Amino acid sequence: MKNLDHNNESGSNPKRIHIEVDVANLPTDPGLRIKICNYHPNERDQIRRHYLQNKPCQPVDHDFPQSQFGKTKRRFNPVWFKDYPSWLEYSITKDASYCLFCYLFRPDTGDQGRGDSFVTEGFKNWKKKEKLQNHIGDHNSAHNIAQRKCEALLNQRQRLAFHGHDESKDSNNQGNFLELLRFLANHNEEIDKAVLENAPENHQMTSLDIQKEIANAAAVETINVIIKDIGDSLFAIIIDESRDMSTKEQMAIALRYVDKLGHVNERFLGITHVNNTSTVTLKSAIEEVFNKHSLSISRLRGQGYDGASNMRGELNGLKNLILKDNPSAYYVHCFAHQLQLTLVAVAKNHIQIATFFNLVAKVFNIVGASCKRHDILREKRNAGL
């Protein structure tokens, strides 16, 4: 294994060279590891998972040497492994203790922050066990932040983005499309013969344009299934509009209907671009979507929007324009928006309410980031505590 930071021939700026790391032969002893930032960015998460899955280095049967502290001799106590089983490590080479979480995710701040002793130098002041607890610190300490990142990494799931941020052959995650295609190839010999490296270079079907076409085809087929499921039934629409990251106005449309089995279904139909959010423009966009999918406003029995004037205005709102075409399309103020407006109004006038919801948000973030914490909460709830 080699350090991945090398200088170029001119001796000016350092040039990072990607040398593939043999994960199976990474040093177990924390005193022999190089900094995580010295690995190539594409390798770091793989290395982190390796160390987390193999647990901290805790040689409980080692004959720990004694060190002189004043008039007494002390040594590392292996009982401490039981007190801190998830992160405390011991280096036989350096006779020092380390923190696995901080090694993997603590920001590299050089000699600042006093936490470096548990990452590179190693902690060996055996007469002050309280320093181990001090290292953990409060909820927002560097150690606890690093721990949450470790838990999130182990719980990480493939996101919904079709493209990968880096789709090169050296990428650790090429995105959903290529990763799923490679998965299929690895589990089906017939598919493997005709895709990726085994396909002719101009027939690999992996370009960004092809990926977009496949995604669009999947969307069309999904919408066709929804329209077929609705059939001749009556339905309601739920609409909201907002700007996307490119500042384009977008209108999201969902349909709500009862299927043949009597189940109430709510299905997302799609997002359509609108030039502005005037009522005439929005109604025109709805009619265009309805015509595209052979839906009729005469079968509309409900409208659900937020409380904006262009949506629910008594004179020129979208709801009234549709009611003129179909008096049976009753309007209902979106309950989610009502609840949001109520909470905002109450929180502004009562500091206790604002504090409560801030606390709920923090608890949600803490518990949601860990399957272990989620299980503990579920057990407490089931026990009625």
C-alpha cells in the first residue's frame, strides 16, 4: 500500500495519482495507518466501510506494557474496550489508544482542535481515564459528528439519481443506471454477453442520451398504467407549483381516485413547465396534460391546492376557472398547507412551541440516522415508556 500524494516533476503543486488500494491488506494496527485524506477520494468510502465492518482494533489478550507516571506505573486497561466497544482502539506498535470514528471522518485540522491525539499521535496518559469520556464530548462534538457519519455510511442506500456524479471506470459509484446494469450482467450470463465491456463500443447503450431516453420510456409506461387503472372513474387533482434549481416555474400534478377494488389511490402524474403562475397559464397547462392522457375535466370531482390567491382566489383563482367548466369539481384547501400555516403562526407567537418543534426535528435527525437508535425507540414505544 502506498501513500497516494506525490509531487510532480517540477516540484510545484502536488499531483494526486490514483494507486489502487488492496483493501484486504490495510493495516489493522491504528498506529500504522496513514491519514484517510491521503487516499484517493474514490477509495475513501470503501476503506471506511472496511474498517467499520471489521470493528475497532481491540487486542484484549495482549500483554499491555507499563509506563512510568511519577512514582507509579500504569498501563492500558483492556476493560476500557467494554466501556467504549464501538470506537476505542489500541496500537501495539505505539502503545497508544485511538478513536476509529475520528480517524475515519474527523476533519484534518493539523495541530488544532486538541483531538489529534486520538487520530495520529495516540492517547497514552493511562492515569487519566476520564480523558476518554471527555473525548466523546457533547452532542455536537467532533467525535459524535464523526460517529453519525460512520453510521450514515453503513446505512447508505443507492439514491434515486439516474446518472452518477462520476461515471468513469475508476468511480466507486457510477450511478443507478450503470450500477444496476452491471449488477444484472454479474447475475445473468446472457445479459453479460451483450452489455458494457462485452458490447461493441458504439452499441453499449450507456451514453447520457440513452439513459435519458430509457428514463423517459419508463415514465411513459408508468403513466400509462396509472391512466389505465383510472379507466372511466371519477378523480380529483392535487396541484402545487414552485421553482426548480434553474429558477424555472414548474407545476406538479397528482391524481386521486378510487380503483375497482375500492382502494383510494394517489398517483403522481408528472411535472410540467409553465412560463408563469398566472391562473390562465396554469389552467392551460392542466388542459394540455389532460388532453395528452385522454382525461376529461367533466370527470373531475375535486381540486386540492395551497392557499395562494392565484390558486384559491374567489374571483380569478384557478379553482374558479375550473368550476366554471365543471361545477362538481369541488375545491379543498390542501390540509398539509393548512397545517404548515397553522404551525408557523403558532410558533411565531409562542416560543415554547417553536422550541418544541426544533427539538422534534433534532430527535428525528438523530434517530433517523441510525438503525440502532430507531430500534431502541421502537422498543421503548412498544413497552409503553
